[in-house]
Amino acid sequence: MRFIAKTLYGLENVLTEELKELGAEDIKPANRAVLFSGDLELLYRVNYCSRCALSILVSVDDFRIRSKDDLYNRTLKIDWSSVLNPDSTFSVVTVVNSKLFVHTGYPGLIVKDAIADHFRKNTGRRPSVDTNDPDVMINLHISNDSVNLSIDSTVVPLFKRGYRKAQGAAPLNEVLTAGILKLSGWDGTSPLYDPMCGSGTILIEAGLMACHIPPGRSRPFFGFSRWKNYDVELFSKVKTVCDGRITGLNISISGGDISEQAVSQAIENINSAGLSGKITIELQDFKDAHGHGAGEYLVFNPPYGQRIKAEEIENLYRTIGSSLKHNFPGCKAWIITAGKEPIKNIGLKPKVKYALYNGSIECILAGYELYQGTRKLRAE
Ligand SMILES: C[S@@+](CC[C@H](N)C(=O)[O-])C[C@H]1O[C@@H](n2cnc3c(N)ncnc32)[C@H](O)[C@@H]1O
């Protein structure tokens, strides 16, 4: 089976590594996606265990077309019976960029008709379309004359881990957070501290990683569970094997925030993620915080300034720079923020920078090495 794991901009390489570890084959990174091969068991495992994928599509067919009739005829010939039956419902989600179609909704209608006709011809009955809550979600991607038809095995995106009870003012996407942790090089064996933890996403994703808890463990639903070929026993076996690797927490994961509300939201989410008692949170201004020892990773996303005056935000980032320099010797700090200006105000030279997006906001993830003693920050 050929699969397409969709992800966020900038996470293609970390997702590639993760898929290798999960047993994927023929892995090819693409734009906001990684293509790979495997069997049904791998599909279940990746849905259950991937931290950096948004959804996993099963590729059904790739072909070229010269007309709308080509799209209809090829779709009609596909054997849809392994996932759909006449009692199932389905919908078609389209991404179309082609001169062959003036109206982007039209190719979706052609595919719906072809699937309905496929079943009518073979069984005399046809599955119905349900755009709100379909059993099978089909993705149609057309770029010029090249078409990919795939089935979404995830449906509810994988960043919806199921643990978020308290929303927070500006929470990071869970997939982006796991990607940031992987880009930082943190491997779950060093202490980790988020001094501006908000609703706790970084701490929770770190806790799940360090304890090898599958990110899908609290999810109530995966798209493949409504397919005709759903193998309950196989999925249950996958879960048992993956859950069997869960360990306790052998490192310190801690957080802080200046806002009382954020602290209580973080605690609520940590408890809901099954990590209660493992992560400590303090009500604290970052300027008063100190490192917990050399080798500690600080990973945080300070406010970007949308709701704060420019002058205050400049001061905040200057304070961050000076606190990092004086209070965290021997630590590594990773900061995700919007645009170049805040990074300049920190006043330290990042060792490495990555371009990422937080929703539609263009961001920089900057990594710093904070040297001990009199040794100055070094640019490499
Ligand atoms: C963008 S939010 C972090 C969101 C968080 N990563 C999440 O996923 O929910 C920034 C947080 O920084 C906190 N903050 C702002 N200034 C601070 C300071 N001086 N010390 C500690 N926390 C601060 C805010 O209260 C806010 O919760």
C-alpha cells in the first residue's frame, strides 16, 4: 500500500525519521507531506503513534487526464469495494489546480458520480454522499493533468490528541509542538523546562515522548475504523504492542507562567493527558527563573505581540535574552516566535534557525547554546 502522511511546513524531515522508526518503507519527503509504503498494520501504527503527521492518506490511484471523461472513466474502474459498500456513506474533498476545470467543485461531482455508478453497475445499489459525517472520506488532488485519488484514514486530524480540556489563549498545535521538540534534538533523556507554558502543550508533548506514550492513546476515533475492511483485532494488537513500551518518567519536566489562569489550564491539560504528578508547574515571571542544571533544555513560545504593545514586547524579548545569558548557564534554549524582530531583541546569536508556521503566522524556531562561566555565546 502507498501512503501519504500530511504534515506542517518544516516538519518533513523529522516526520521522515519518525516514519523510519515506525517501520515505513520507500520513504520520500515531499512538500508538507511524506510518501511511504507499508501494510495495514503500519497504517494503524502510524495513525496511533505518529507525533508529527496530521493525517495519513491511502493512495488509491495516480493517473493523468486530458478531459473530464478521463477522470470519470478511470474512477469508475477503481475497485472501491474494499473500503465502501452500498450501505456506507462517503464524501469527496477536492484540491484542484488545473486549467481543465473552471469550477473547482466540478471534478468532485464527477468522482462522486463515478463511485456511485461503480456500485450501481456492480450491485444495483449505491452508497450515499454525506458531507458532514461520512464513513469514508475520499481525497481528490488534481494538479494540471495529474490526479491522485486517496482515502483519508485519519479524518479527525492527528493533532487532536484528545487531552486538551482547557483551551488557553494561544495554544501551539500539538503536531507543531512535537516537531519543535524533535527539531531541537531533545530526545526525552534530558531535563526540559518551558518557562512560558500557557496551556501546557510543550510540557505534555514532551511528557508523552519521554514516557513513550502513543499520542493517539486518548483519541476516541480514527477514520479507518469505519471502513469495510476494518480489522479490529489487528488494531487492538497494534495498540497493545505500542502501549507495552510505555515507561515512567525518569527526567524532570517542569514549567512556569506569569498568569494564574495559564497555570491552572496547564495543570488541567496535564492531568487529562494522564501525566498528573509527573510535571511540575510554578507561577513565576521568567525574569526570576533559574536553570535547574547544565544540560537542561528550555523550549518555549513567548507572546508574539498581537495583543501587546510593541514597546512591551521589545522589553520582554530583551529580558528573555538577559535572563538566558545570566540564569541558564550550560542549558540549551529553543524559542519559537513570529518574525525576525523578536529574535534580534533577544540579543544572542542563535546557533541554528528553522522556518516554521504557527497556523498562518510565519515563525522562526531559534536554538541557543548558553555557555557556562565567562565563555561567551558562540555563533557556529
Ligand atoms: C504564546 S503563550 C504560550 C502558549 C503555550 N505554548 C501553549 O501551547 O498553550 C505565551 C505565554 O507566556 C506567558 N508569559 C508572558 N510573559 C511572561 C513572563 N514574563 N514570564 C512567564 N510567562 C510569561 C503568557 O502568560 C502566556 O501564557
